[in-house]
Amino acid sequence: MKGSIGKAVLFVLLAACLAAGIFFAGKSRGESPDRADEGLLIGICQKNMTEGRQVAFHADVEAEADRHERMKCIFSDANDSARKQEEDIRGMITRRVDLLILTLCEDGDLSGAVGEAVSAGIPVLVVGETSSRAVPCTVHIYVDNYGAGRKAGDAAAVLLQGQGVVLELQGDPETEISQELKRGFRDAISAYPGIVKQYVVAGYWTSESAVRALNRSEIPFQDETIDLIFAHNVEMLMGVRQFSRAKGRTQKLLGVDYLYGSSMDIGKYQLSRLAAFVACPTGGTEAVRCGLRLLAGEEMPGEIEIGTDIIYEEAQ
């Protein structure tokens, strides 16, 4: 009977954690979340845990944390709600985390909650787009999405030898990452009058939504009018590749995406189907390493840009 009651209580507690978007990970998974143990406690407040980049970021943080003894990670999922993330941040302050790592929601101002964490003596690392620089934090870690878009444009020029028609698949036109990728790509190909970005379609990050958008469009895939497809992530490219082949056409594929691990390993299966790929780290590995250096007393710059690489088919 006692065992049944104990299991019931455990189930209720687990359900409450899941409902609140709180997850525990790390070497010390079995320990109590209080601070009686002197291990290192890291709070990670994510904007969501469903978007591909956020899933990869989560995996990178966990993998890096697992390399260190006596380290526990507490993850929270804001479900793209700034109000929920504000609560998550304050919850981490109450838990007295040693380090706070954030990927910020874009639908509200989180400066107040982040400032409270900094005032409480907690180093705060923000991983995200350049606009998150406006949020006061200890270190801002970011990928230059405009620069990644320019690299994609340079790769397009190489693949097309300066001549051809491009279809661009945006992620979400309302987000900074898509806007910056598009702007960088446009600025790079503007140096090549023979390259025409004739078609732009919003694919909203998934293969299914990208294919639906193309089906609704009037783009003539049957005609030999599109030479290269540039997409803001690989998942959209994989769906469009099948769509295009069903229409009897094959184009060069060029993608940008965030990868698991600093080794930038997305899998040969996907890469082998791309003519070129702009590889971006998620920032998760770098955030954990930077945080540990801060906690060890090292001085770190207020901004850290993590680089991107172009991988061509022959190098895969």
C-alpha cells in the first residue's frame, strides 16, 4: 500500500514538472534539486523545445554538461511565451542556480527578469540573434545570421557559376533569423547580375509546410526555370527535394542550419543530398564552456560570435 501511494505521489510530481516545462538533466540526475549538495547547478530557460534549432541546442548543452562531474542542468520550456519565460527565469533565481543560460522569446521584453538574475549575482548567458544584445546579460553568444546568409549567397555564385534562377525557402518571414538570412543572401548575389532570385516562398521550417506552400504557389517546377533552391534549414530542403523530383526536375540544393555538437555532424545521409551547406553551431556547447570559465573567475568578453562554415558536396 505504501509503495502504491509513493508511486502515485511520484507520478503527480512528475506530471507537475512536465506541465510547468521543467526538466532535469546531467550527471547528477538522481539528486535532489535543493542546494544541500555543493554540485554545480545550471538553469537553462529555452524559448521552446520543438523548433529544430532549440532541439539541437538542448542536445548540445546536455552533451557538454555530461562531460563534467557534479553538474546538474534544469531546463525550462517557455513554449514561445515571454510571460512564461519571465516566470521561468525568476524560478531559476529562487532555485539559486549557479549559472543561467537563455534562448529568449521574441514576443516581450525580458530585460527586467534577466536584470534581476544579474543583480542576484548569477552569471547570465544569452544565446540568440543580434537583437538580444538589448537585454542586459553577462555574455551574449550569437551566430551572425546576416553573415551566414552572405556565405550562402557566395556558395550560390560558385554553384551556379554566376548564372541562374534561385528559389528561396524562408523559415518564418516574421523572425529575425529569416530576415537576416534573406538580407545577407540577397546582398551577396547582388554582385552577380546573372543570378536572379525570382521566387521566394515561406516554408515555416518544416518539410510538410514547405511542400504545402509550394503546392499552393504557381511556381512552374515542370519547366526548366529553377536552377538552385536555397532554404533556411535542411528539413525544408529534404521535403522540397522529393516534391521537385515528383515534378520531374532536379535542382542544386543549398541550405543553412544549426547542428548538433561543435563537430558540426548532421549526418552524411542529409549532407550527401546537398550541393552545399552553411553549417552553424547552436551555441549550446559554447555557452556551457563559457559559463564554466566565468564561474572559475576568468574574465570573458561581453559578446562572443561563433563562426559558420561552408561545406561543399565534394568535401562531404
